[in-house]
Amino acid sequence: MLDLYKCATKNTNIPHSRVHNEDYKGNRSAPPDELIPQFDLAKEATTAFAIPNIGVQGFEADDCLGTIAHQVKDQLEVIILTGDRDILQVLDNNISVALLKKGYGNYEVETKDSFIEKRGYHPKQLLI
């Protein structure tokens, strides 16, 4: 059995295609001040555990996670643990998302089928 651990880090550089879209994340507030130093702590922790830290200039973490998930979905079952609902667009066969909710250990697992059943359309049709 192959265990694969990868970590995509937050990249504050907005992708070029989104720079010209004024509505992109226009309704989101800036991250809390206490969150900013945690990005570097997360990088240090993943390095300490020898977990690759994947980040690509101009792409957000969910872009990297989605790319990695689709690259390995035919060899592995992929479960992405996050609180970011944007990642639901990558749901596919062998790719599910465990969405974190408030409270320790509280999450909901979404699959491609559960997404379609709840919303009536395919995850790739999710507009972000």
C-alpha cells in the first residue's frame, strides 16, 4: 500500500487570469492577523515531518491540490481535508473532500455522487 502525503501552501499571489477580475474574492475579508504567521509554522511542521510542501507561484493551494489529486486518482483514493469549499470543484471518481466544520473532529465527506445528488449538477460546473 502506498501512502502519499503532500501539502500545498497558501500562495498570496493571485493568478494572472484572476488579477483582471475585480469580483474575484471581492466578498472575502483579509485573513485574521493571527493566521498569517501560521503559514510559516505549517511549512516548518511539514518540513519537520518530511512532508513535501507544494506551492506554485501564481496559483492557490486548491489549484495545486486539485492538480495533484487528478494526477494520482487512478492509483490512489484521494481525500482532501479542508475548510475551503472551493475545492469541491475537483470531486471526481476516487477524489473526495472532507469539509471541516466548527468543532474538533467535525467534518462532512463529500463525493462526486453526493455533490450531484445534493445540487443537481456536476462538481466541474461549480462556479467559484
